[in-house]
Amino acid sequence: MNLSKVIKDRRAELRISQDDLAEIAGVGLATVKDIERGQGNPAINTVEKLFVVLGLELSANIKQTIAKL
């Protein structure tokens, strides 16, 4: 699942408007709209702010094993 879908779906589930999400997270409304459209390149701290408001957790997982040199 991609970032824009996760944020948009969770926001809808919580019944939070884009405007309210932006205000509570302390980011611009245009930023929220761009992210939900899959546009732009948000900074990781911006994504983290949105995730905190939405009750989501940001994590990283190893996708594949890198061969030893």
C-alpha cells in the first residue's frame, strides 16, 4: 500500500478533514492535499507529524538481503 492511500484512508476512517489534519499536525493544507494525490516529495518529519495525528506508526523493514562483499 502506498503512502498517499494509507494517509487518505486513515483520515477518512477517523472522519478528519484535510484542513483539520493539516492544522492539528502543523503542516500546510496544500501539503496534505499533495500527499493524498501522490504528488510532491514530503520530508520524513512531515510524514511523521501526519502519522502521529492519525495514530499510525512509521517503520522500515529489510526488503531484500544484500550480498556480502
